[in-house]
Amino acid sequence: MPVTMVRINIIKRIGPVIQIAEGHTVDLPAKIHQILDERTDPTWPTTWFAPRLTGEGAFRDVYSVMNNWGANHGAISYGHIGKDLITLASMLRIPVAMNNVPEEQIFRPKAWASFGT
């Protein structure tokens, strides 16, 4: 199932900063799920997620995504809505620290050209 995972980190002297990862849910074999699920509180909801990789930066590979992510959790929405979250963040002046949204899908108002490309 296509999903978007988002996390807001609060960074000292900056404020809120958003991380966005589009990808898909993953079904693990029951035995593997049980082993991993028992490492945390099994009453917490668990969704196994694989981000869409770009081969570069924070999305070079799955380990890089995990290493750059603020924590091992986030909010998950159905569908790939990263482009909409980036537009919302820009209107609210919230920096986006990492995302894997294709450049051609990101809305960039003409007025933004005044601030550089």
C-alpha cells in the first residue's frame, strides 16, 4: 500500500523541522514480525514500511533513511502526499530536512525565484 511517513522534530534555536518519506507498507512473515515486535511494547501499533530510495543522500539506502530519521516512529498517511506536505510546510515557513519526493512534483511558486534557485 502506498504511504507517506512524516515526522516533526523540534530543533533548538530553529523550531519545527519536517522529515518526509514516501514508500510502501511491507508484509513480513509472521515469525519475523513476532521477533521484531517483541523488542518493543507489543501493544503499540506496528506498520512495516519501506521507503522509496533515490540512491543519493538520506535516501541512498534503507539504512541511510533510518540513520537520518529523527526517531524510529512517525505519522503514516495513505498515499504519496509528500508534495502536499512540502507545500504546506513552505506556507508555514517550516523547513523540510529530508524528503524523497521527485523534484518535478514539488510546487514552486514563481515568487520563490526571488530568493534563489
